Amino acid sequence: MTTRLTKGDATRARILEAAVELLSREGPDGFTASALAAEAGVSKGTLFHHFDALDEIPLYALEEVFLTGMERVEHEGHSLEGYLRVLFREMRVLVDDKRFLRGYFVFLLKGIFDPRLGRRLADSGLEMHRTLAASLGPHLPAGADADVTARLVEVVLDGIALHELLVGDHDTLVAAWQLFLSGLTRGTEGAQPS
């Protein structure tokens, strides 16, 4: 039984990795069940054994990457500044992986034009937002709004990722994050976390 679960988990992980690769290389038009099955080295039946719909697969890949990064952030970041530094470090790993970044933005773009996918992306994004806000909240001073702060962090990180993909000005983007971090944490020294 354990071997079967492990094999199933490995297959699922291979499908998720292949989805990111395929989306980043071929874009949404090339993201078909046949192409994904070939990329992952599995049958189409195996794809749909693990996932209910093709559009779910990149969504699950994004969620897994996000949750894995959040686990690292929660274990390492203690102060607000420390938390945000670890969060940026985790985001940098994704930004450095251009194929993931391309896949991420392609999938978001597809959601703009596909209302059903757009709703699913919005729901998934809301869950990830809630996770970030809940994780960030204890690091904020009393009275700070974790929901608004998390949304601001998301917008800045998405903007940095998009600019990195399009412009590639790494040093300036790191400096921009440092400036953002400085502004966000200013005045929180000595404040009691909520």
C-alpha cells in the first residue's frame, strides 16, 4: 500500500512539473491533455486519474509551489523584516526559474479570457492570500491589517516577478524590494506583534 501511494505521489509530482514546463514552453494553446501526457510520460487516463480537469493541473502546481515556500517562510522568519526577507528569498527561487514564471503568467493570462478558469484562479488566489495573511499577521504590530498588508506584499511580489521576466534587471528589482521592505517595516521596531 505504501509503495502504491508513493508511486502515485511521484506520478502526480511528475505531471505537475511537466505542466509547468509545457505551459512555459508552448503557452496555453499548446497545453493539451495529449501534449501534457507526452511531456509527463504518462497516459491521458493517468492524467485524469490524478486530476478532474486539465485546467486544474497548473492550478495545483502553483498551489504546491506556494505552500512549500510558505512552509519555509514560517519556519525561518521571526520578525516582520525576517519574515519578509525569507519570503523574498523564496520568491527569488521561483523568479530565477524562468520556465515556472512564464508558465505562471501564461496561466493567469488564460484565466483573464476564460471566465470559468478565471473564477477558479480567483478562488485559489483567495485561499493563497488567506494563507499569507494568516502567516504574516503574527509578525505585524498590533492594529495592523494583515489582509491589506498581505495584498500589498502580493502585488509587489507579482510586479517584481513580471519585471524580472520582461526586463531582467535583477539588481534594481532587489533594491526595489529592499526599499519596499524598509518602508513597510519602518516604525515597527519595538512594536508588539499582534
